[in-house]
Amino acid sequence: MKFLIARFEYLLFCLLIISVQACVEGKANKKDIASANYVADLVWNKTANQMIVSQPTGIGIDTSNHIFVFQRTGRKWVEPFPDSLISVPTIFEIDAETGKKINAWGANHFVMPHGLMVDRNNNIWVTDVALHQVFKFSHDGKLLMKLGVAKEGGNDSLHFNRPTDVTVDKEGFFYVSDGYRNSRVVKFTPTGKYIKEWGSFGKGVGQFNIPHGLAIDSQETIYVADRQNNRIQLFDTNGNFKGVIQNDAMVQQLPSVAVNANNRVFAIDYDPTLNQDSSAKGSTFFICEASTSVNQHFGISGKKVRESSWFHDIVIDNKGNIYVGDIAGLKVLKFKPKGG
């Protein structure tokens, strides 16, 4: 009897993997797409980028459709990391319609900004890879919580080692992808008490090679952008594996993932291979709907081509507009659905 139950569970697992991977099989469909169903919002991009001067590494959106951008104001990733805090604002609140600045804050908190997300209560969560810390702020920049030991990397319940991103579930439990030197996702209570973790380094099920970005859908499925494995892994909130979306483009990186209100999955990839002009081939968007094939790949121009760019984070607003941070071009970009 135990054997039959185990066999049944295994078959269900296989069916789950097949149904999830179906969204990335069918490259013939991909070849039929001449261009994407999105166009760059050139007016918004010009206005918003008047305030973006450095690598925009994190991007999120609040319930009022305001875009939050976390940038390394005046800095790029260099090692060893700088030692001093950035003395000017690093977090910018931008109007999703006009591209104009609403607010800016975050001075004297960070050394090397990385991930940013906004939870359903409009709290702002960010990570700093140089400080090895996770921060929670109020919407207007008041520090509410700080986890990790500053400038002290580790792999236990009190330490991170270059954490990359955060996501928060409906009950306020939050999850940290940790990250560049630890291959794990860590779960905490709403007050910051360590609960559990999952993951190890590798290519297998539940293993990671730089868990770089996180998202959560309305069914409380957690999506982990497993960057160097060029895939997205799916888990429940207890860390049980639910499936995988393998990028159908053969590239080195899948840095970030976002899920819209309809549980449609958006992600970004990056190919650092050099063109003849010594520029990287660049990034594209990767869009997938449940139980269907990949239906769009498009780059910085809105067409199905790779051009020099390095998309680092992605978010979707409630009108279906896409926003990304391009850390090569030092820009935040907005793409609108055609006809929208």
C-alpha cells in the first residue's frame, strides 16, 4: 500500500513538472513572433531618467501605482566594495503616469544597494549586498526593521551573505533570497523571527546558483529567479518544490521575475556574450502564461532582438505596463501594451 501511495505521489509530481514546463516548450511559436505586443514609453522614460544617474538595481510598485527605484547613486558594483555609506538619496518614488519624481530618500543607509520590493501595506523592503542586510521601511522612509549583521557575512539564522531580494506573503511572513554566497531562501515571521530555510548550491530540484529575485502570486506560490541556472523555480510558502520554468533562450542569466494580478509570469534574462562592437548581446523579456508556451521575447527597443542592455529587476503595474531597471544603460524603462 505504501508503495502505491508513493508511486501515485511521484506520478502527480511528474505531471506537475510537465504542466509547468509546457510554458517554455514550443520554440516554433516563438519564431512566429516578429515583435512584441509592447512599445517603449519614450516620454515617460525621458522624464523618469532625469533622476537616474547610477545602476537602478531594484524596482517595485505600491498600491497607488507609484514606482519605487533603488539605485546605487554615484556608484557601480566594484570589489572590494566601498566602505562608506551613500550620502545622497538612493530610493526614488516616481509617478507611473508622468515619470515625475514624487519623493526621494534613503541617504546614509546603504553601501551597495541591490533588491527592492513593496508589500501590500506599502512598506518598502530592500537588500544591501555590501552590508549583508535586509531593511524594511515605511512608505515615506522611516526605518522599521533591519536584519543581518552589518558588513559581516554568514550562513545562519542571524546572518546573510550578500542577500539579493525579498518577497512578502498575505500574512506578512517574508522571504529573503540569500543570494550571491549562500544558495538559500530564508523565511521569517512578520516581526523578523527566523523560521526556516531551503536550498543549496547546484542545478538540481530545490538547488540554486545565485537565487537573485523573488515574487509571489495570489495563490501564495513563491517564484525564485535562479539566475545562473537560467530558470525560475516555484515553491509553496513552506519551501516545498512545485515546479520549474526553464528559459527557452540559451543564455547565462535570468535575474528577476514578476507576477501580475492574473498570475501571468514576467521575467528578464541577460546574455553577456560580446557582439563585434564589444557590447554585450543584452537582455530580453520573457513572458509566459500558465499551461502555454512562451509567447514573447523582446528587448530594449520593443522588438524581438537583443540590444546592449542589462535588465536587473522587473515589475508590472495594474494597467499591464512593464518597468525594468537597466544597469548597463543606467536607465529605468517603461513598456506599454500596444493599444493601451
